[in-house]
Amino acid sequence: MRTAATLCGILTMTAPLLAAPPVDYLQQIRPIFRDHCYECHGPKKQESGLRLDKRQEALAGGNTGPAIVPGDTTSGLLLKFIQTEDPEQVMPPKGDRLTAKQIELIQQWIKNDAPWPEYEAD
């Protein structure tokens, strides 16, 4: 019985160490947005009123509602549009679709409150 309790204690203490590291906006999310989204939702063009290169504008969303709701992976439209199979709604509308890994990173980032640094390095 003592061995089982000891093992449970060890597993409980090491569980946080096994958790995935937090998603880094500058290193992991921004490159996805830059490569797949900024052409239509960046500094030069904001299709449907959505801009994804600035935090406040990204959180405000576009003409159809909020794109990103920090901590909530079901309310924002970004995940809906990058995951849909509907050719009329899929984002990006042309070029390569996001990979499952990229979608997973965005989903985890949003789930963890979509942390975005005040200052964004170029």
C-alpha cells in the first residue's frame, strides 16, 4: 500500500513537468499568421474588416464577429474558418491549408488566453 501511495505522489509531482510548454506567439503563432493570413488580414489589407497583425484589432474581430476569444476555443471565428471543409468559408481561401499541427498550436494558444506581447519584434 505504501508503494502505491509513493508512486501516486511521484506521478502527481511530475505531472506538471510532462505538460506541453506554452505556445509562444512570436515564435509559433505569428509566423503562421504571417505566412497564411496577412495577405488578406494584415497591415495592407483587411478583408471582412479583420486584421490579424495587431492584438487589439485581432481580438476585436471583423465584420462577422470576434476572431479570437482568449481562453475560449469555441466562440471565436478563427478556428472555425481554418478548420471548416466548406470551400466558401475555408481560410485561407487559396494556397496551402494550415496543417493539423498549426491548427493545434493556434487552438492551444487561444485556450491559454492567447498571450500576445505588447511589443512585437519584426
